[in-house]
Amino acid sequence: MFAIAFILGGCASPSIQYLGVEPHHVAVGGMDFKIYQIGENLQVIRVNAGRPPGRSEFRILVMRAIEQATGCEVDRDSLEGDFNLVNGVVEC
């Protein structure tokens, strides 16, 4: 049981460089995100279960979540990742 809890707990954890950073919690379009920011670099983690929308719609939701959390504009070309974890850059 401990192993299952440990594995599931790791699913919503940021990469090592963001450990200790307090995340912004944002809900957009039925998706819940944790957004970790250090300077202009950030990492977005989708924390809710369920099937995400299509790739294009998901990308739009991620950008809206980032802009809500940071108040900055997303560098669209910087976004890389999948439906669970996205890295990117903002321009403030």
C-alpha cells in the first residue's frame, strides 16, 4: 500500500529544480493545474484525473492557466511536454 501511495504522490510532484517552490493552483476549463515558477521559467502539472481534451484545446487551457497564475504572457514556442507535465517560459 505504501508503494502505491508513494507512486501516486510522485505524479503531481515537480522536477527537482522546482522543489521547494510554492505552486500556484489554477482551475481552467475543467482542468486543475499546479504551476511552479522560477523567474521566467515554469512547469505546469495537471493534477486532476480524467481524460484531457484534444492536444490543441489542452495547450490553450495550459496557456490560460499560466497567464492567470503569473500575470505574464506565455512564450508559445517555449511550451514542451505532454498532457501531464508542461515546461515553458513567460514574458513579463
